[in-house]
Amino acid sequence: QITLKESGPTLVKPTQTLTLTCTFSDISVSTTDAGVGWIRQPPGKALEWLAVIYWAEDKRYRPSLKSRLTITKDTAMNQVVLTMTNMDPVDTATYYCVVLSAVVRAAAFDIWGQGTLVTVSS
Amino acid sequence: QSALTQPASVSGSPGQSVSISCTGPTSYIGSYDLVSWYQQQPGKGPKLIIHDVNRRPSGVSDRFSGSKSGNTASLTISGLQTEDEGDYYCCSYAGTWVFGGGTRLTVV
């Protein structure tokens, strides 16, 4: 059973860059058919997809945030890192790391981390 | 603003069936059978309950079913139970992903 763990700051200041790390437990995620991504949820609001990286290095970004997002992976460390620049209070949300496995044709989010709340405030 | 439209809320009594609709542009729901649904119980993280329009992941109750017609996908929950209360989100893939605004299910 794959487990995911998000880590990063709980509080960032406006204009700062957010760096979140997802560490996963099972090397089988590192197959060309699988992907790892990030989804966020502002308090009391809907889910928002942010970015996905496939193990073949294919990367996808939310169009409206593409200029601010970067997703990378460290295969040796079993980690995926998301950076978001120029943080604003509207970016306050719970950020979830997710896996898109080959079981769901890497087109759905079948494994979720517990989420980490990031607050943007001065 | 969400690209997929869901009703804000639905309700039903224990044992009844309810359906939640999800309407989106042809470029998403209408073009690919890659619609997924997620359940988020109060205070918990989301959980995948349907993928590829109508497929259930292992361990998900067969009371949950999905379908699609044209630009509208639907989630049906039969034999409602109190534990089904929560928020439900549809999601569609077409190179990138879009979620619906979510539907709050109340079991009264």
C-alpha cells in the first residue's frame, strides 16, 4: 500500500515562494505509467488541481497558475517537489499530494496524502 | 470558477437513491471517458470512488455507480446510508484536469 506524506511550511508570507515536498513509500510509483501530483483545497471551497509529473518526465500544470508553478521529482529519494512563487493570501489552502496509478490509467487520483494546511499571511 | 457544474446540494433518506450531475464542456466530459468522482466525508481528505466514468476502485461499495451521457456525467448512490454524508466532486481529464464545484449530500 503506497503512503504519501506532505511536508513544508505551514505559514508563508505574501510574495514568498512555497516549497512542498511529497515523500512516498513504494518504489512501484516510479513507473512510466504512474504520476504524482498536487491538488489544493481552500478552506470551505472546492478541490483545485495544480500539477502532475509522470515518471517519463511529462509535466502538466493548471493553466491559470502555470507561470507560478514548478513540479520536479527525485527518483532516488522517492520525492516530488512543488514550488509556487509569489504567494498570496488567496493561496491559503490544504495542499494534497496525490498518486495517479496505472490502475486508473494515470488519469485519476487514486491515492491521497493527508494534506498539509498552508496559510499565507504577513 | 469551476469548469464543471454540479448542484450545490442534494439530500435523501436512508435507503433511497440519489444522483449527482456534473456538466462540462465538450472538450472535457464530452470527448473522453475519463471522468472520476471523489467523496470527502466531514473533516477528512478526498477518496476516489469512481474512475473512467463507471469503474469502482477495489474496496468501494457497489452502491456507488457512475454514468455519462453527452456532456453530463452522473454519480448515483443507492441504498443511502448516514455514512454517505459529505461532499462529492466530479473531475474530468483532457490533458489537464478540472474539478466540479462539489455537491453536499445530506442524509436526512
